[in-house]
Amino acid sequence: MHEPTAREQLRAYITRELIRDPDYRLADDEGIITGGLIDSFALAELGVYIESAFNVYIPDPDLTVAKMDTLDQIVERVERG
């Protein structure tokens, strides 16, 4: 069994905990906030999750729709540390 990647962990968290539909097929480039799947409160929740799961602190200026709207953007930010 392989260790889940950051992308897999984030996709699972977003669909299960934020969208509340674990079967939702979230595309890598899909607008999570601009597409109406989550709101800005859920974005703050995502920031807290990233900090605890990946030990990556994301300051408020980076926790924005423009910078954190797609799974690709979120994964890139987590991998940057």
C-alpha cells in the first residue's frame, strides 16, 4: 500500500469535510470557491487542516480565493511549504 500523496489527502479532505460529498469527483483545476463548492469560512478551515496535516503555515494574505481556488493551487502551496 502506498502512502497517500498530498494531492490525494487534500482531495479527500475537501470532498469529505468541506463539500460533504466524499463521492464528488473534484478536478485538479476546478474552482472550489469560485465554483460555489465551499465558502470563505471553509477556506479558513482548510488552512487549519493544512497546518495540522502537513505542518505548513499559510498566512492570511495567502489564504485567498485568488491563491487557493483549485486543488492544483493548494497542492502547489503545500509543497512549497
